[in-house]
Amino acid sequence: MSIFFRMIVPALMAAMYVAAPSAARAQAEQPSEDTWNSIKDDIFKGRPILDGSGLVVLDAPRRAEDAAVVPIGMRVNFAGDDKRTLRSLTLVIDENPAPVAGTFTIGPRSGVTSISTRVRVNTYSYVRLVAELSDGNLYGVKTYVKASGGCSAPASSNSDATRSLLGQMKFRTFRPEAGGLSEAQLMMRHPQNSGLQMDQLTRLYIPPFFVENLKIWQGDDLVLAMDGGIAISEDPNVRFNFKPNGADKLRAEAMDTSQKLFRDEWSLEKSML
């Protein structure tokens, strides 16, 4: 490039920005809805999605510290006289290679209104939460997350150690606050290979290998079921609230893409029953 162009191009760009600063800033602050508009009808079968502001809450960092482990909180705030219940939560990351990060189906008697997990975000993207309630309607909210490279980030753990602990589950409970629901957390060892990660030795892509389905029961009653994909972070971690039904155990069952089934169960403290 000549000296003239090296001098004039930056000057022209600066002049263009000065001429229309508000338009440039507005465009930068308003990410495109094109991807969402092209996928939402396929995901939700053309059903209308109502504005969920004030009812549906999505907690996510504006800028992620680690794109491979982005904390996500999802909940529905029902008013005291609201008789509706939660049927499902669908988490969508617009610009991920597989936009649906997970669908969480709620047991009809579980009382679940809050779920948190960790996800991978591949590039700057809207993250959306769509709740289906017992009135049959869908309610959606969104937030913009700045993160990149989450789906291709190498695993943080040693592969040999991961294989030896594959499917190992840990569980803990949290005593409810006054008037609140009990809470529990399930942690599972699994590499959650996305198919976009590269083996640093062979320089070949590692095949996709992740937990496709996770179910948690309280006694014989379903608490929640998760249909997951490549966006769920390594070593899946799911925390949720629930209404005790008197059963003394919680049990979990997970199946990954190799069709390997993992099971475990835990006793509940009497203080939570």
C-alpha cells in the first residue's frame, strides 16, 4: 500500500465516523436479529413467543471471563396468585454452531422454577431463554454475551483422567431459606467434546462426544430432564430448586452420544423432606 493510501484511508474512515457517530454507535450496540429470525420457527415450530420481561429471567455475564464455561441462570418469577406452572425452558445461543444449548423439561409436580448451568459461547451472540408455561404460551427474553472460541477451546482436564472418571456423579443439597424451595446440584464428569476441538498431538479434530440426555427423579416423580448438546460445558453442572414430595432419595440417569448409560442416587436429608 502506498504512503498516500496509508495516510488517506484512516483519515477518510475517521471523517465518516465523525459525520455519523450516532449511527455507527447505534449499529454497534444493536446486534443483528437475522440469525434468530432464521432459526426460531424451526426450533419452536412456528409458535409465537411472547415478551417474557418481568416473568422470565436470564442471568448471564455481559462479557464472559471464559467462553468455554459461561455461567447461566434461568428462572421464572411467578406472582403469589399466579396458578401457572413451568413446563420447559429452552436455552438458545444464536451464533453457536448448534444454537439450542439445552431444553429442560420440568416434572409436572416438581415445583421447579429455577435452573442454572454452564455453557460454551462460540462468538459474540444473543443468548435467549424461552419458557413454556402451563397456559400453553411461550415467553422469551434475551441478553447479549461477548465471548468467543468457547466451542473450540481445548479441554481443561487430562484425557486419561477424564476417561477413568467418565460418568462419575456428585450431588449436594442446599437447605431452603425461609419460605423458599429446596435446592440441589448435580455435577458429572464428562469431556463434552464439541467436535470443534483439535487434538494437540495428532492435529485432528476430536469427534463429538457429549451427554445427550439427563433425567433427575425424586422418588418416582420426574424433577427435570435435560436434552443437551455441544454447548453444555465440560463436566456438566446443573443446579435447580424443587418441591420435596416426601421421597427420601434423588436419582439421576444420563446417556451420552456413545449410548453409554450412567446412573446414581443420593439420600435426602430429613430437613429437606
